[in-house]
Amino acid sequence: MKKILRGVGMGNPTVITTVLASTGLIVSFMQTLLTPLVPELPRLLNTSPANAAWVITVTLLAGAVCTPIAGRLGDMFGKKKIALILLAILTAGSISAALSTGLWLLVVGRALQGAGLGIIPLGISMLRDSVPSDRLGRSVALMSSTLGVGGAIGMPLSAFVSERADWHVLFWLAAALSTTGALLIFLCVPAGPAHRHASFDFVGAVGLAVGLSGVLLAVSKGSEWGWTSMSTLSSATVGVLILVSWGIYQWHRNNPLADLRVSTRRPVLLTNIASVAVGFGLFASTVVLPKLLEMPSTSGVGLGQSIMVASLCMVPTGLIMMATSPVAARTSERSGPRTSLIIGGVTIASGYALAILLMTEVWHTVLVGCFIGVGIGFAYAALPTLIMQSVPDSETAAANGLNTLMRSIGTSTASAVTAMVLAQNVIEVDSMPLTTTAGFRLAFGIAGLAAIAAVLVAMFIPARTPANPAVHAAVPNEPSTSPV
């Protein structure tokens, strides 16, 4: 058996990086699997648009909740084992959705698919365990970029399949891809260390799940429910109160789900704050640019393209993001990951500044997407490196999971804010509400400001953090009087 495993690449850094990055692409693809079908979902599922929206929302919620929990479980029981379990859950969700004939079985399947998002921080942590230090930066940068690349590449694939076959085929394809990913990880990625001496914080996991669900539900559904409606305000208030209580509980616990003493250190805290802004900058483009491309040209603003053309216009963003990752890794090695993060934020802001000026041709959107792809490639390469330089080995997966959660919060906020801006700046054309030029420019401007905020936060991150995170391992666990 050992000879067979060596034959397929067990322990080979190149093979490990390729397998984990490919699995990251598969998981990211699930996030945009149904995006081209959003306008058709109410008809396909014989339900209201509000109910159909849960097919998208539930994946976001499940991914946000499961990612930090999966990271902690990976640190305790082995990252490879938890990654295989997540891929099995993703496969089960895909099969459930493929067999669905109504809304709620599909919602359950999409929730299970969302759990697979935890693969990406686990994959980054597995790279730290398996790849030599001289290649780690490039491997981590590539793995981190898959969070955006998979979605961009997956959109035209989904559009192509849905136009030429029954939409259920998308989920059979998803099941096949996730099964293949699990097999490759099982054969090619060695098992890393586990820290079984720690106990799992079930109360903390439930508190985090409920609190995050409340906040993200309010953010993602606020534009539909109304930002001042009782549902939105209640959900947000309950979520925030639970998260505050959760934070106090975690601060005083000996074996917390998330070690807030580590998370509140300056490099980690500022990196996570910057991650929210970078996530906002990424997702705003995936909402606004397709809207601009697909809106009828009769509005005088829209470019009147099909869903397929709009999806293809987003592909260069993902490809450039992946191509930029090794350049960003080399920049981080020479000048530090903080420099890469600043370069990324400036490039994203430049892309949105360009978008405000160039909105009249299809190639304009592709050019803007390329700028944003370069910026995201630099930023996403830097974020996990900054985290891993600042946390002990025993908390790598949990810390990366929390950082991925911060990015998800940024993307969720971007989805809500841009949807609200586009919906509130409309004109009636042939009885259709269409977004105005001012609405698009405002959305681009807000996203650009988020990127600038990431740059400003990055400037306060220490230029160099200790190369050996083991120096952080000795963190006192005595309860403090109050959390930061």
C-alpha cells in the first residue's frame, strides 16, 4: 500500500498543492452553482421569489457557520480526516439536491453543500503541515485564491449546463467532482498532526452558529424584508447579543472554540478586519458587473448581454487571480505579506475607480474585472500567511477558518449593500425598474472605499511577525476580567 501511495504522489509537495487547490476550486464552485439560474428558480421550483432565494442564502449561512467549527475540529482530530468528512457531506448534499423535485429538499442539499467551504482553510493548514517552507508561500497563495477563482470559473459552466440540460445535472456533476476530490485527498495528502488533548466546545459551537445565523440572515435578507422591519431588526439584535455573550464565554474558557487571546493580537485582529473589507471588494464585482452586463440596453446604461456572455466575462477575473498568486507569494517572501495586502487593496480600489469611468462597453467590464482579479490575488495570498505567522501550530486550521469567516462576512455584506444600492437607484423603462448610471457608480464607489479601508488597516499590521509561530504557543489561559 505504501508503494502505491508513493506512486500516486503521497508526500510530493507539488501533488499535494495541486490536489488541495483543485479541491478548493470544487468547493468554491458550489457557491455559484445556481447563480445563473436565480431568475428562473421561482418557475423551476414552483414557488415565490422570496422562498427561492433561500436556495442561495442557506449555502452562505451554512458555509459561514461550519468554516470556523471545521477548523477547530481539524486541529483536534486531524485536518485530513475532517476534510474527508466535509467532502462526504458535500457529496450527500449534491445527491440530495439532484434528487429534489421541490424547494425544501433542495434547500437541505444546498445547506449541506455550504458546509464544504471549510475545506479551504483546512487545505491551507494541511499545506503548512506538508509543504517545505521554501514553497509554502506559493502553495498557500494558490490555495487561498481558489476561494474566488472557483466561483468565477464555475458561473459559465453552470450557465452552459443549465442551457443544454436539466438543471439537476449540475448537482450530479457536483457530486462527481466532490467524490473525486475526496479520493485524491485520501490517496495523495498525508495525515497531519492532531491535538486530541483539547476538548471540543459544543456550547461555543452552538452559540457561534446561532449568533452568526442571526446576523448573516439579517444582512442577506435585509433588502428583501426591509432594513427597518421587525424581522430584520430582531434577527440582527438577537444575533449580536448571542455573539457578544459567546465572546465573553470564549474568553473565560480554558479550551475555547476560538482562542480570542490569539485572535485579539494586533496582527491577527487587523488581518481579520482587513479580510472583511477585501471580501467586500471581491463580491461587489460579482454582483454589480453581471447586473450591468445583463441589464437591457434600452435603459441607456445596461449592455444587453445574455447570461452566458456575462458569465464568460467574469472568467478572466478568476484566471488572473490564480495567475497572480505566485507573483504575490514572491512579493510576500521579499517584502512581507503586509506589502502584498497593501498592493492588493490599492489595485482593487484602482479597478473600481476605473469602473466609475468605463461602463459603456463589454470590454470595459472585463478590464475592470482583471484589475480586481489582480488585487484579490495579492490580497488573498497575503491574508493566510499573515494569520499563520501569528498563531501556534495547534490553532492553524481554527485561525484560518475564522479568517475565511471574516471574508464571508465581507462578501455577505457586499451582497446586501450592493443589492440595496442598485434597487434604490432605478428608473422605469417599459414598466421595468432598471438601475441608473448613478446607482452603478455609487455601488462601485462603495466597493472602492472598502478596498481603501483594507489598505489603511493593513498599514497598521506589523511589517514583520515572528517566523516561528511556536513562540506564541505559551499563551496564559487564566480568565481575564473582561475581553477586549
